[in-house]
Amino acid sequence: MTEEEMKQKLAEAEERASKAEAEKASLEKQRADQNSYITKLEGKVQGLENQMNTVKAATQAAPAIPPDITEYFQKKRREDYTEQAVTQIISQVGKDVYDCLATELNDFLKLYMNEKNVSVRYIVDSFSLLYGRAMQNAEHPIHKVINPVKEENEQKKVEDTPEEQVQFRNELNRMVNRTMTNTDVNAGGAPEVKPPQVQNTREAMNAFKTRLFNLDSSKFE
């Protein structure tokens, strides 16, 4: 091996040694940085644990909220949510429909709505459920609210047969049984008292009585 070759190999060895030293220094720096980061994380974790312990200790030491105050706020929240829900329901179906189902809704909420599920959406959904059930029940009063015209017609049929009309028909039957003819009405005597134009059942009765008066008076003329 010549001197030049020896120098070349020595230079290469020194270069490799220099690179190894630099790599070692880099690794040591990385490890130091990692150790520092880990130390910081451990410090943060310890700090959080200390804060949690402080909060727990303060919570345990703090006086408990009186039950009546807790009950008041729970009741107030329930009332506020119910008021909002009722406003929304009425805007969707109308006040008459809501009033028809209001008692059922209140009873349902008393049974099933608690502090965990109380909300406007729960109340609205509960009403929708009850509304659907009512519509499926042919005997439910909701149908009278939704179809008032049909109910009014049925009521009108009942009102079309008052006691005065029954009396009028009875008097008319008795009149026919007296064998009245068309010539009996104006047969001699005083002129006929003309009945007023009939407007309703009461006036019809008056006109009928006037007609009887004409018949009875003609017998004595």
C-alpha cells in the first residue's frame, strides 16, 4: 500500500468517525428533547390532577342546594318548556283542537315526562301521539271539534220539533175531524178575520186560532 492510499483510507475513516459523532450528538439531543417533553406532559398531568382534587374538595366542602330551591327550578323549567310547546301546538292545529286534548296531554306528561327527558320536543311529540290516537277513535270528542258542521246539522234537526209544532199538529188533527168544508169559513155573519202572514211556528199557531175563531163565529150568524 502506498503512502497516498494510506492517507486516503485515513481520511475516509476520520470522515466516518465524524459522521458517527454527529449522529450520536443528534440522537442524544432528540432523547433529551423527548425527555423534556415527557417531563412537561407529566407536569401538566400532575397539575390537572391537583386541580381536580381541589375542585372535588371544594365541592364536598360547599353547602348543598336546599331541596326546595332545586324543586322550584325544576318546576319552572317544566312550566317554561310546556308554555313554549303549547304555543307551538296551537299554531299548528288550532286552540279548539288543543283544548279538546289538553287534559289528556297533561295526564300523559305527568306519567311519562321526567327531569331527564323534559323538553319542548317531547311535549309536542306527546301531543302528536295523543292526537293520532284520538283520530283513530270514532267516539272521541275530537271529531266534533274537527267536523262542527255535521254536529250543528244534527242539533238543528232536534230543534226543528219544538213543543209548539207538536201542539200545532194536534190542533190541526182536531180541526180536520170537525168536518170543515171550504164554504163553512165565510158562511154569513161577520167578515173573516184574515190571519197574518206566517213567519214561524208561533205565528202559525196564532193564525190557526184565528181560523178557528172564524169557523166558530159563523155558526151563530
